[in-house]
Amino acid sequence: LAGALAQGAPSLPVGGLDTTALSLASFRDVDPLIRGLDAAAYSYEVLAARQEDPARQDAWNARGAQLRQAGERVATQAGVAGGAADPRSAVYDVAALLNADPTASAAALETDVARLWITSDLPASARALGVDAALEALLLARTLAPTGALDSPAVVLPGLLD
């Protein structure tokens, strides 16, 4: 169609987390998002520590750092960072990661991150940010497990079946 209209093919959005917008948003009642982002970051750190491929280890450590930073910014904007109301833990249960294929585990983590962003009670000013972050996670999941998105409608449309 784009060729017939003498236009280039439209580019797909790439997603991503706008950290500036994240730092400007005001959040309330987002404890599950904060805890979920922190748990995903911890899980990526565990996966990276068990990885033998240095490139994948670096990529997973970097993604873990991204998720931890996002969780920290949301916690700060929600006013709970470092306080008694901070929902984050020092450790999380990662037993399921240890028994599964690491790449499949990373893809599952990304679909969970997408679900967190989509189902969070974000203020109107941050909804586009949440959609972009969910898109980024789904694109990463698709990169890790290209056929995973075809296996489950929950992966394609997170939160729809909840």
C-alpha cells in the first residue's frame, strides 16, 4: 500500500521509557508497578549472573539496571522511595527462573513488565509513558522469543484476559 501511494513504508514505533516524562509525572497507588519493576530487575540480575555469554550477560545486566532505575523513579515520584511504605524487597523468589530456559525466562519477564505498565493505575499524564514502556517490553520479548507472542493472547494483549 505504501508503495502504491508513492510513500515510504511507515516506521513502527520502537517504544522505550521516556525518563524525563517519568521524572515529571506524579504517581499514587502504584505499589505493584514499583515492586514488579524491582523484581524484574532482580530477576535479570540473577539471569545475568548465571549466563556464560558475556554479551548476553551485559545486555541482561543493562536491562536490569534500566528496570531498577524506572522503579526507583516511580517510587520517588510516588513519595515512597526509601521510606516505610516502599514496596520493594531486598530479594525476590526466583526459583522458577533457575529451572527454566534463561531466554524463555527473560521473555516471560518482559511480558510481565508489559502487563505491569498496562494494568497500573497511572495518572492520565503518564498513560502514554506506560504504553511506550509496555511496547518496549513486548518488543524485547519478541526479540528474545520470536514465536512466544503467537502462543498466547495474554502476551499480545496483556491485561485483556485478567
